[in-house]
Amino acid sequence: MAKPGFQDLPLEWIRAYEVAARLGSFTAAATETGLTQAAISQRIGHLERRLGTRLFVRSARGVSLSVDGEAWLPYVSDALRTLRDSSQDLFGARQGKITITASASVTQLWLAPRLRALPDGMEVSFASMVLQSDFSPKESGVEIRYGLGDWPGRYAVRLFEEALSPVAQIGHQEWQDIPRLGVSGPRAGWQDWARYSGTSATPVPHLRFDSYSGALAAAMAGAGVLLASLPLSDAALKRGAVRRLTDAVLKTEATYWMCADRSAITRRQWEILCRAFC
């Protein structure tokens, strides 16, 4: 029987090497792959014997890459990435629907008006995120998060640049004397506006809402002045349901981001969502 060559290296051996090399630990590789540490070590040992070289240096303190192991890693990583991306692009779209988790306000005011940009036949399910703490990257495919976009190892793209300014449904009344509307959540509030604009501290809001869409509805009903997210209020501003009360705009680094675990969505699906919503 002919001696096995390099052309038929078992993929599970190569995968064990890549994970252990990337994480720098057989134990961590076992956790990621769902195998035992012994299984990882055995597969890497088989691979080393087939290649005729040591890929790792073993010691009492753990393992580290050998010169050959370090030199081979970028080629293996690139090959596995190409295999994963191509299989996702070709076959991933057939593996069920995409789930997007977002606050009801963002779904209503930002996502819904852009749904026509999605291609026909693309199945998308929307789930409401009541609080930021509801976020669970292992349970849903795509999430809309408020923050700085610093979620390593995930797809992440900014939906819009946040811009805040007071709006209300009023006539000629001085808006500084109108009750303020408050919104719970992570975005900047009236005290931030006072510091930005150099005005005195603003009245404490007597009406407070746990959703931005609720606060915007109250502003449209004439209940008070809202420190509005201009991107989320764009439709209401254009139809005259509320109007801006000043040209001043408070811009913040934090805003809404669309993010996803790379294993939960294909690259092609991600690009489609980015074109539709960003």
C-alpha cells in the first residue's frame, strides 16, 4: 500500500492544530471544539507524524508553537477561512431564517422603513430586546446594540451617526418653559444637553418613558420637549409631526450598531443587511 501523502491530510487533524495554535492551548482548543484535551493532543500528534515535524513545543508549563508550526499557521488559517466563507456563501442561505434582535423603537423607526431594500425571498424574523442586558450573543443571529462598536470577534457596522437635538409639537411658545420628556436608556440626556449647550440645568422630566418610540409619540402629542435622536426622528420631522427647536446638535460617540456572531450568519447575508439598514 502506498504511503499516505500530504494530499490527503485529514481535515480534523488540521482543524485541531489551527485552533490550538490560534488559542495557544490544547485545553482552550478542546473547549472551543467540544473535544477532550486528549483528543486534541492525539490529532495533533498524528498530524506531526504525517508531516515529519514538530508543530508544538511541549513543556511542563504548556505548549508553544515551533518554528515550523508558526510558519504554517497563516496558510492553514487562510485555507480554513476560505473554506468556511465559500461554504457559507454557497450553501448558508439555505439554512433557515435570520433573526434580528433590537429594541422595539429601533425596529419601528429605523429598520421597518428600510425593509423594502431586502431581496425577495429573504426570511427575517424580528425579536424585541427590552433591555440592553437582554443581549445574548449565543442565542440570536443579529443584534442592534447601542454603544461604541467594541465587540471583538464579531461583525459590527454603525447604523448611523447619533445626533441629538430638542424637538416638540409646539407653536410660538418659548420651548425652554415646556415640560421635558425623559427616556430611560444609555443615550445622552438633558443634563448632557445642558453641559453641551452651556445653559442652566434643565427641569427634571415629569414624564419618563422606557422606549424612545413612546417618548417620541408623547412629543408628537404635545406633551413636552424631547431630546431627540434626529436619525430615529427623521420621518416625524419630515412630515411635520414635531419640529426642531434649535439648530444646535449634540453628537455622541456612542450610537446604534448592527452586530452578529460570524458563525450565526453568512458573509453574503451580512452584506445584504448592511446595504439595507446602514
